[in-house]
Amino acid sequence: MKRISTAVMLLLLLVVGAWGYNQYMQKVSYHRYLQAQYDRSFYQLVNSIENIETSTGKLMVSSQENTTIPILSDVWRQAFEAQENLSQLPIGQPELDNTSKFLSQIGDYSYSLSKNVADGGKLTDKDYKTISELHNYAVYLGKNLQDLRSKIQGGYDLGNLRKKGTQKMSQIDSKILNVNMSAVNQQMSNYPTLIYDGPFSESQAKLTPKGLTGGNVSYDNAVSIARRFIGKPMDGATKYSPNNGKINAYGIELKPPQNGPSIYVNVSKKGGHVIWFMDQRMVSKVNISETQALNYAVKFLSSHGFSNMENTYSIKANGTVQFNFAPVQNNVRIYPDIVKVKVALDNGDIVGFDATSYYMSHVNRTIGKPKLTEVEAQRKVSKNLKVDSSRLCIIPLDGGKEVLAYEFKGTYGGDTFYVYINAENGTEEKILKIIKTSQGNLTM
């Protein structure tokens, strides 16, 4: 009888132990998933603040309506996106109140200025003074967010993000409180009711993906597609809700052998296309060069059907390098169809992929002959810019529209700029500034 009781007790202990281990592994997996989401939101927040900083700087040297309005609209859009990502962080709201208010005010102010310019007005000296002040606070906010990110990544886990994030945001927020918003509030009195679904946000919300082909796929099929795309042995797969509203997709968590870090994959329900994936593994040291990493990225894209792609951008961080690629057709670079690939610098593994823009924009295009010659288009460029090179490209405009343009790369005041001139009518469509960092060059 004792032997039977002992056997039963051992069996119960094994069952309870197995159940407990399973619960623990589920908790660890969910913990990693949250880390991935928080890291993504924080990265996008920092990116939006940097874009606001760059755009407000551009406004100080902009004088034409056709460039001023898009820049103001971009500040408005970036402020809205920054607020959205700020709200996703696991940091107490009291520590975010003034920062959120600052982002709201700079967004509203930019909107009102763009509406005023569109109605025939011009930026006044007072406007430029206010923009300069807002720019300085955007610089301050961006610098501190970068500092916060470095501290979090120094000992990165969910607890650190809550603890260090809340403490640091309290310091940042108290500084933002000192912003003199009187000029902003005065300008805003002319536009008391604003809706954050304007030219950029509204168009994105109403756009449907153009690049998805094929019929609907089941979740099981999506799991098989994800496994083949990753190309590594996986022990299991779990469903999760993807944090990407632009494309309707299945969220799949793939679990490597020996309890390795999970890989999160989004597969579109229409067509079964891999939209995005992130490998959470840590990269301990750098063993390969950026050139070697680029070769790995190109081979990866080619193996998955992305051909004739040119690298347009790169940035290094945390032992990885991210490359942006744009397809080229008839020597014309197609910027709306950007694909991002992240490569681990220890062994060349692909640890990140994002084709959201590609599947939102990609179509079979017929590229016509430009009405303007390169020489005629260059006459539309400011004489202050010393042009070094030029090429034809397709660039995205508001509302999902595209335009054939000449891209002129040049320098002014020690800085490098890209100026885009409409190849049909000579309109100056966009200005991008190259920001040099220790990780690589950014185009903003």
C-alpha cells in the first residue's frame, strides 16, 4: 500500500512540476513578447522625435510654400505618431503628462501654420521664433530619450523599462513643463477644433495594401509559411495579436529549440506574405563587417523573391545593422517600396525584416519618360545647394500618391541634402537632410 501511495505521490509531483514548468515557459514567452513590443514603440518614439527635430530645423531655412507645407505636415504627423508610441510605454502617465502636452501642442501648432500657409499666408518672424524654441525642446527631448534608451539597453528587461523609464521620464517631463506655450496658444485660438486624421494620418488609415497577391490563407498555412521564411528548426508556434493595423495579418511566435529566444512573425491573411519578423536573440560580439552584412542581406532578399534592390540607408545598433532597400526599375529607384533587413554582426543571421511599406505600395508600374530634362530640373534647385549627383526616382506623396522626380544630392553649410524636383512640372516636392551619427547616416 505504501508503495502505491508513494508511486501516486511521485506521479502527482511530476504532473504538478510539468504544469508549473509549462506555466513558467508561457510567462517567459509572454514577457519576451512584451519586451519586443515595448522596444518597437520606444524605437519609433525616438525616431519620431528625431524627425520633429530635423523638420523644425528645415523650417528655419525654408521659404517656399510647396516645401513649407509638407514639412509642417510632417511635424504634425510625427507628433501624432510620437504620442501614440509614448502611450504604449509601461511608464506611469503622470510622468508623461507634460511631454504628451508638448507633442500635442507642437502638432497642433504645425497644423495651424500649414493651414495658414495653404490659405496664402506666410510664416512671420514671430512664427520662426516660436519654431526655433520648439526645435530646441525637441532637441532636448530627443537627446534625453537617446540617453534613456542607452540606460535601458544596458540592463534591458521589462522591470528596468518600468523603473528606469519612469524615473528618467519624470526628469524629462519636468523640463518640458518650462516650455513657453503662449505663442502657440495664441496661434491655436484660430483653430479651436482639430482632428488628428489629416492629410497623412487619414490617408494611411484609408489606404489598402496594393502589393498583396493571392487568396486568403489559414492560420496553419501561415505558420508553415513563417517556418519556411525563417529557415531554421523551430519546436513550436503560438498565436499572438500583431501590433500592426496597416495590414491584416496573423501574429505567430516561433519557438526555437532549447528554449531559445522566440521569433515573432506577421503573415498577411491575404496571400500569406511575410510582412514583418523580429528575432529576439542577443548579439554578444561583432565578427563580420558591414559590407559582409550587406551581402547577407542582399542574398536573403534575393532568396525570397526581392530582386533588383539597392541599399539606400544603414544604421548600426546593439551588434546589428539595419539596411533599407528600394527596388530599381529602368534605372529609376522606387522609394515607396522600401524593404528593411536587420543583420546580426556576430554570424550574419537575419534577425529582422519589415516589408510593410513594400506591400502597402508595390504595384507593376509603367514608368514614362520625364517631361523635364535633368538640366531643366536642376535649374529649379536652390543656387545655395552645391549639387554633387542626381538620378531619377519615384517618391511617395500624401494620400498614397507617387510622382516621378529627380533626386539631387548636394551640400550647403557643411550639411548634405537631397532635393526632389517633380520631373513633370518642376515642383520642389521634398527636401531631406543627411544626419551623420556614430551608427551611420540618417536621411531626414
